[in-house]
Amino acid sequence: MNKLAITLLLVLTAGCSTTTPNYDTKFGDAVREAKLKMIIHPDAGKNPDQVAGMDGKAARESILQYQDTYKTPPPVVNVINIGGSLGGTK
């Protein structure tokens, strides 16, 4: 009975040990690498030159028009006929 209790205790405590120390050291590397690949120019904030592009009025109007698209969403499309006949009615 005593050997059974010790064996059971060892089996139960084995579940508490960490088994992934090598995986945990690289946790998040893929996300950090993907973020770095999405940045076109990482040192862009260090450039004191102004950005050439839209003037203030045009930029403001484009932002307002973009935000208005959320106030009036596009009409809902009926999708009941998915997989229906493609060549017209039969």
C-alpha cells in the first residue's frame, strides 16, 4: 500500500513539471518577426523631413468620408442562392 501511494504521488507530481523550456524561450518570435517584415522603413521616425503627400484639407476630407462609411453601412446582399445555377434559370 505504501509503495502504491509513493508511485501515485510521483506520477501526480510529474504533471506539475515544465516540459517545454525550449519552446518557451522562442515564444512570440514569429509574431515579432512578422511585425518587423510589415514595417517598410523602421527608422522613419528619425527623419526630420516632412512627408510629401496630401495637403491638410484633402486628408481631412478623406478621413471624414472614411468614417462616414461606418455610419451608413453598405446594403445587405442576399446570399441564399449560394451554389445555385450559374447559367441562369432552368
